[in-house]
Amino acid sequence: MFRYIALTWDARIEQLNATANALTAGILDRDSSWQLGINQPGLRVYYAGLRRGSSEVYRLSSDAGVVLGTVFHSVDEDGTVPHKANFSEKVTASIVGTRGRYLVEHYWGRYVAFIFREADKSSFVIRSPTGELDCFSTNINGVRVFFSDADQCPPLEAIKFTINWNYVASDLCTTLPETRETGMNEIQRVLHGECIECRGLTISRKSYWNPCDVASAVCIEDPTFAIRKVRSTTQAVIGAWASCYPSVLALLSGGFDSSVLVSLLYRAPTRPRVTCLNNRNPYDSVTDERRYARLVSERFGYALVEHEERAEFSLELLYRLPKLPSPCQPAFEIGSGEQRAAIAAAHEATAYFSGHGGDQLFFQRGGYFPCADYVYTHGLRPRIFSLALDAARIAGGALLPAIRSALRNGLRRDPLDALLSTYRFSPLVPPNVAEHVRALRLYVPACFARGPAVPLGKCWQIIGLSRRDTMHGVYAYHDYPENVYPFLSQPLQELCLQIATYVLTLGGRSRGLARAAFRADVPAEIINRNTKGFVSDYLKAIVARNAGLMRSIVLDGALVKEQLIDRAKFDRVLSGDQAIGGVATSHLLQVAATEAWIHSWRTSRVKAAA
């Protein structure tokens, strides 16, 4: 498992030099997998778990820094598959001279960069605008520590952590996007596209990439151009990621996004070995997606492993959660993580490729938003009637409500508020807590605070793309495959953020533009699908199997004591009380997982104080 630890400090202060030395003493001795990447006055970087081709170290010339992860050159206009980065002396000078901005603007991938500027002994930490390599930081007696994995970061042993109850309450109300705050008061996250400058004792933050800026910079309204660019850019990024792995396990649900992914993997220049995995949900009585997955795998001659998801497993593994900076929902990983890893090992696959993110990227659902976006951009013009008809078709509604919604939301100068007003918090959270959470607004991605206003549909799209995704699973071991989500790649996000939502829904269909772009690549039955699989009954079966365990975890736990959860309501819903409406099964699992997360910190060698 790829991971890193980095320290920055003011090397002019001897006490801080001593602190940095004490914090890193024994790192190389206690675990032979750790290696020293750079050691400059005030900047020291360690890394472990390298994987040739996918998780690597890119060195800047003259020992000016290291970039950890996977880095590609930018995608050319013709959509040629980009090559891996190679930082020459000239490129290094540009990166250092721009405090890392050149890296963000001319390269892409999943990476964290640590740059040292000799002139003033300052350091810069830059996290890629997109990608699944996380970056957290904390302060230990004047030394700033950056890390990817709290569970395997020896310097953290020096800290007594405390739980950030505001974050926990917000996450219980509604799943949070990526935020600077985490579940620990002492740990902050470096956001996507953010640069942290460490100069002397001063720490400053600057955003180098903001999806609101991207979305507002250009508005692509030509469908022919957009179709061509979506297809070429998607092929380029999938080809780039495919070049990192000789053998991959492609998660093929039989839906549109996963089918596009597999079809373009087949066309990747490096032609990796591809095995498709379909996770059959027997609890979905409406949609059996196996026949769609078979259509795709047979077209390209790929082996298809059909794995049936079963709910007859225990959630006891929640008691063995590693120390994570924030709560998570690992139920699916507990249920199928080991089986999936075994399938990957049998086929020598070193990565899981997934179509995750395609719904948000290509604009699945979105209701009346595209028509409102047109009004926001162009004002009152005759075309709103045809777009309202398209929106009504997508939303399954009538024309008049679509027009009213478009006018009401399209004429707003701050469309974000209209979207936030639709949020419905978990009924398991007491009303006073929910009111407090609404005032905190942690559920609003940070990009909206510093970016320009964008149309309602773009707000919805950006929020959907702001989820927390990682390249390693919660229970991933050192030899587990890496998660790869090509649809979340920077070039593709930038392109689709700039395509108007009423173009993305071409023909009055969710993902209409993408359907047109990949019509020649995906079987017609999938292009024309309007259904998706459901997991709600599967989750209900998991909860029914583990109701007793969940009671033992939650009813006398910290969330009840902190009055963040209504104990009686949780117990009644868990018992199947249908009178309490609006509680999704996922809410119950979220509460149990959050309680287990608190337990993992309070019982670990790094003790959390309430």
C-alpha cells in the first residue's frame, strides 16, 4: 500500500531541528519498507509501498523536491494518450519558480508534491486537483507533519487526539464532501488543487485549482465539438491509466459507465490483461444486470467473473477499523473486500478499474436543472420551452412545473442556495443538532466559498464530484490492488465542467451527450438503458443480519452520550418500525460505522480524548 510521511519546519530554529529528528527517529529502522525521498533543511519526506508503473517517486532536478504518486503530461488537442511525466531541469525551474502552479497547470494524475526552494528555504506541498491520493496534516510542537495514512504514521504517536464533534454531527446528517476539516480536531486535509506554503513559522494556503473557476471559464454549447472531445479525452485518460498496470480487474456492473470503461480499456494502446467482475445483487428483484455485463465482456472477449453478493456476514470487522482521520462506511468492503481481492490475485490484477464518477461527470438525472442553467446563462429566450420539455422528460414530470422551476432557479443570482434548500438530513439526528449543522455548512464544498457563482446544474455536478474517494480500501493490505477511477481524472473533469448541462443532456436524456459519444463502443441495449440496479434491499438484509451487533455498538455509545443520535428512534427503526419515515438503511449503517470509528481511536495506542 503506497503511503508517505513528510515534515516541514523552520530549520533556523535548533529546537525545531531537534523535534523533527526525534519525530523521525527510527522510521527507517522499524519498517524496512520506508525510504527517504528528500532531506533538505526544513523538509524531509519518506515513502513506502512503491509500485512500478503506478505509484512512484518523481524527482525534481537539483534535489528541489519529489512528486509522489502517478503523474502524466497534459492531454493533447488530438486526444493522444499522454505519457508519464519526466521533470527536466527546465521543467523543475518552472515548477519551483511558480511555487508548484506549473505542475498543476501542465500535468495531471494522482499525486502529492513536496517542493523545496533553496533561495528562502521555504517548502511547498501541492495535492493534485483530482485523484485518490489523500493528504492530511497536523502540527507537532512547531513541526508540520503531512501524511497519507494515520494508522501507519509513527510521528502521530506524540499527539493526544480529540474528536471533532461538529464534523461528526455534520457527517451523520448528510455524507460530507471533501473538506479541510476532518473527524479529528488536530488533523486537517489538504484539499484537491491546494498549495500549502511553509516559510519559517508561517503556513499559508492557496487554491491552484477550483472547479467553479473551471466551470465558469468556458461554456461549451456545440454538441458536435463536445461529442468529439468527450470521446477523445475519455479514451486518452483511460489509456493513460491502463499504461500503469499490466493486468486489471474491471468492475463491470452492466451499466453505462462501466461498459464505456471496459470498451475503452480494450482500445488502450498498451492492451493490459482485463478481467471483468460483475457483483450480482440477488436482493434486487427488479434489475438483473448480468445479461448486460455479458454483452460487454463477450464483445471484447474478456473473461467475466460473476460474483453473488450475500448479506450473511457479520459486521464485527467494524471493531477492527484502522485509525482514519474521518468516519467512513465500510459495509460493502466488509462484505466483499476479501473475495474481490482473491479474484484479483487469481488473475494477477494489480488495480480495480471502476466507472465510479460517471453519473456526476456525464450528468445522470439532474431533473429540471439543465433548463434552469439555460435561463441563468441566456435569460428568457424561446428555447427554454424545448429545454423544459427535455427536463420534464428526464425528471418524469410535466412541462409546466419544469418551466416554473427553470424560471425560479434560473433567475437566481446565487443558485447554490436553491440546491442546499433541498437537503434532507437523517431523521436519526435530533432537530437541534440538525439546526446547528445547517449553520456550520460543512456539507458545502470549499470551492464555492472562493469561486464564482455557477448555474444550479453545475453546482449539483460539482457537489457530486466532490466526494471523498481513495486509492486504497479501508481494510486494504499491502498487496491489495489500487482503486482507479478514470472518470474522475483532471482533463475529463475540466472538459465536462465546461460543457453546458443542457448539452450534456442532449436529446432530453440523462447522459445524452455521452450516449452519443460512445454509441459505437457500447452495445445498443446498454446505450438505450434507462434503469439502474438498486442496493436498498441488500442493505436491509445486512442490517437484519447484524441488528443485535449494531445495537451493542450504538445504544450505549458515544454518539448517544453526545446526544448526536436519537437512541430510541435508532432502536425502533432497527426493529423495523415503519412509523418513522425517512430513515434510509444506509443511515443505520452510517451510525454504526461512525461509532466504531470513535472506538478505534479511543482504544488505539493513540488515545482520543472526548
